Amino acid sequence: MSEPRLSCCITFDFDAMSSWIGSMKTNNPSMISRGQFGAVAVPRLLKMLAARGIRAGFAIPGHTAYAYPRLVEAIAAGGHEIVHHGWVHENPAAFDEAGERRVLEQGLSALERVVGVRPRGYRSPAWDLSTRSVDLLIEYGFEYDSSCMGHDFHPYYLRTGDSWSLDGPYRFGATTGLVEMPVTWMLDDFPPAEFVLGMNTGLQAPSQMEECWRADFDYAHRDCAGGVFILTMHPQTIGRGRYFLMLERLLDTFAARDGVVFETMGDYVARWKTANPREAWCAAHADLTGAHAITP
Ligand SMILES: [Zn+2]
């Protein structure tokens, strides 16, 4: 097969109740019920993806896997990739090292128990990382992360040991073998769509999201040959009528473009790593690795 012009990774963070409990710290049953709608939305998303032959990625907290094991089994049975997404949507930086290990392990054991999957990829809840996270992900055998924003439509290798201060230069650490599949809030449904009182206006017209996402897709398709276009969505958000119809339209538009394939992040990473061994990638991207940084 010749190299696709652009790969689309359609990803869903199946947070269910966990994001309201772990990130928003709410005890309000109404707010938590917004997450329960994720369980309504997952079957309709699976049906829509199956009709189009699209294999997607689902980032699933351990908390969600225990709450909805049948849905998580259906996701796996549909050929979709399952990605680690924490335990109860907590910020890894809120813990000491032992605590960060514990939530990583709780997430791993839930996915193992419910669907027998050891995920190759990790996406941190709310895209928060601690300064230890990269080392821990490598130690736990992950092949890639999908929480950082250092590129738009090409993966890169993450560094460990970067340091910074207010009165010194930025110091670049060593480039690791952990691949980053980059994300951006600009290609996430939560900020434009989800209303959270006092925090997020949301409720944008689907036409607005459609215009923005399509424009980024057009740019990636024209100027980033061999790259990857990653959408991050939430079943509880994108699964509601107006946004669901928008997603269907968008996927059909993408599929009609030259050289576009839909694949999972794991499949893309396997191909990308073979084509871009770390040493060769570092040599070709010296600015990104900090090789030319000056120490004052
Ligand atoms: Zn999430």
C-alpha cells in the first residue's frame, strides 16, 4: 500500500461520570447524569462508525470500564482501539509518585479485567501531565501518549527531564522513544459544545465547529503529507443530535478526499516509528529537540 496522504484518527474519550467526579469534583447527581448520557451515546456512535467501516480509538478511565463493562466490550468487539485514560479522570500532577503509579495501575487493571486489553496508548485526563509522567509511561510499557500539543499534524518523540525557571533558560531533556500523537483544544468538542456554568460557554452551533474542524483538515490535507489529523470527542457531547449529525457529515467529507484513510492511533504509531527511527528523527528535527539552544 502506498503511504496515505493523510490519516484520520477519530478518538472518543468515554469519560462517562468520571470527568464530573474526578475533574469537576462535583457531588451533584444532575451534573453526574451528564456523564451517564455517554452510555446512551456509545451504541449510536458504534453503529455509525461500523456503517462507515471506521475503526476509532476510545480512551476509557478504569472507573468507566467498571461502570459500563458491556459497552466497553462492544467497543473492543467493534475493532476499536482502547486507550488508557486514568482511573477517575484525575490530574496525575495532583499526586506524588506513588499516587500517580496507583492511578495508572488502577486504570490498567480495570481494562485488563473488563476486556483483557493492555493498552498501547495513554491519554491523560484533561491532558494534564506531571513532570514524571513520561518516565512512568515508558516504564509501564506504553508506546505512545496523546496528551501534548508540541506539533499539529505530525507525531514527535517526547522528552524527559526538561526543566525551566523564571530566571534561567529553558533546558531541554533527553528525547525518549515515547511517541506523542498530538492533540489540541481546537480539535476537541468539549470547549465549543459543552456548557458548564461559570466555566465554559459551549453550545456553539454545529456549523461553527464544522467550519473550524474542516479548515484544519483542509490545511493538514494540503500541507502535511503523511501526517495525522486527530479529533478528540466525548460520547456524552458529540452523541447529542445536532453534533452527531455534524460528525456524520464531516466524516463523509473526509472520506471523500484523495488519499485519506481512517486508522487507529496505535496503527499509525507502529507505521510512523518504523519510518522515523528516533535517531534519524532527532537529526532531522534538531530545533525541536533543543539541540541548538544557547545557554546564556
Ligand atoms: Zn477525558
